[in-house]
Amino acid sequence: MRLVRFNDDRLGLLTGSGIVDVTDRLGLETNDPLKEYARKDLDASEYEGESPDYDRGEVTVESPVRRPGKVIAAPLNYENHVEEALADKDIVTEEWFTIEDKGYFLKAPSSVAGPEDGIELPFNDRRVDHEIELGFVMGEDVKDVDADDVWDAILGYTILLDVSVRGDQDRSNRKSYDTFTIIGPCVATPDEIDDPHDLEMELQLNGETKQQQNTGGMIYSCADIVEYASIGATIEAGDVITTGTPEGVSAIEGGDTIDAEIEDVGSMTVEVTERDLSFEDVDVQKSQKDE
């Protein structure tokens, strides 16, 4: 199945010809229906053969989860991205570290948006990069879980764009602006994915391929990341985990178009806009206030 949130918190099944609305069929009542679906351990598969209620083009596709409790991210999880990061001090301003060295980092749930929301750059004078990643949504709560047991707790897989301001600020700060976690267009359940570590993914910027990698290049697997994170925190149904980006990150600016695709998961097009705000002006305003 491919689960999709659309039209102000409706939950549907994305099919080849449209969307089957399962919101009322499953008795979903909250404004975060996929999270509710996961927490209630529901199954929409019986409705896969239903005729679509909507054509794909007549709905607004939103982020699959409205507000995950946590967005847990693995740093520098592809060797080729490690190499490019070490060569470009705009990307990494400290020594290379992995999840084993310093653990995961968190992104603000408020940074989550859907592909049709687009990316809004907060400043017009700071480098901001795109990062395509395989993400997944947890289907149940886990704590101190062994990697081998993680797979049964995953609800499904999605495309995630981890947008990043470059600079010296804390990593979670630089990656938590509004619209800096684009998720979509759907969550593909595990039965749709033969092997999450053998998926081709590609990101094009204005029609030019910038990132192209098989997910088999991960240093730490999906299950490794959850196992590590669950040592310190309960990972809850509806939480989003993202697995790191490969080489090829580059700057984006207002007016750009990003096309992102992951094999067997889906594809999405995301527009980039830019606020008329300078980071330097923000610094000046703060200095004047302190004086």
C-alpha cells in the first residue's frame, strides 16, 4: 500500500488511477490520521481494490505525518558524502563524526511540510543545501530494541528532503526552519519494498541530476539507527526516522525546482521560494537591541 495524507487531514490509498479515501472507512478522527492509523494498528489493505474517490490531480498532497513527535536523523551516513563534507568546510566545520561517535540529531517537528508546500528559504544571504534521504515512519512504540526486531515496527518508507543552512550554528538549529523537512508524497508499506537497502534514489535540481545513489551505500542501516536511538528514548508510532544523504549536495535558491525520486517509493516535485530577509540584518538588529 501507499498511504497518503491529503486535503486537510484525509488519509488515502494512492493507486495508479487516484486516491481511495479511507478516513471514514477506518473511523479516523484526528487531524493527524497517519499517526492515528499507526497507533491504533489499523489495516487499510482491504480497500486497495476500491474505485478511487479522487483523481490524483484534484487533491492537495500533504506530508504523510502532520506533526511527528520526533524527527530523528542520522549524520554523515554515506561514505561518499563524508568525503565531500570533509572537502567542503561549508558543510562540516568540525571533524567527521558518525552516529556511533556523537549519536543522532533531532529536527523540529514544525519543520515538516509536504511537497506541495514547497521550501521557503529563511535568508537570502546564507547557503542552503538540498539533501535527499530515505525516511521511514514508525508503526509502533519501541524502547531498547534490537536491530533484528526493528523491521516489524516500521510502518513504511518515504522520501525526505533534509534542507540545511550551512554555517557554525548547532546542526538541529540549521535544519529546523519551517519547511526544512519535506516528506512525501506517500508512505510505502514494507510489502512494496523488496529491500530498503537496495533502492535507487535521485535528486534533480532544475532538471540536472545532483544526487544519485543506491541506499545500499548507507554506513548504518535503518534498523541500526532505531536501535541506537531507542537506547535513550522511546521511539513512538508516527515518529519519522531519516537515514542520511549521499554525495552531491548543492545550494538552492528562490525559483529553483527540485525533483526527487526513490525506487518503489515514489517521486515528488518541490518548488523553492525565498524570504526577503538577510541573516546579517538579523545579527545587526540583535546587536542594537543588546546595546
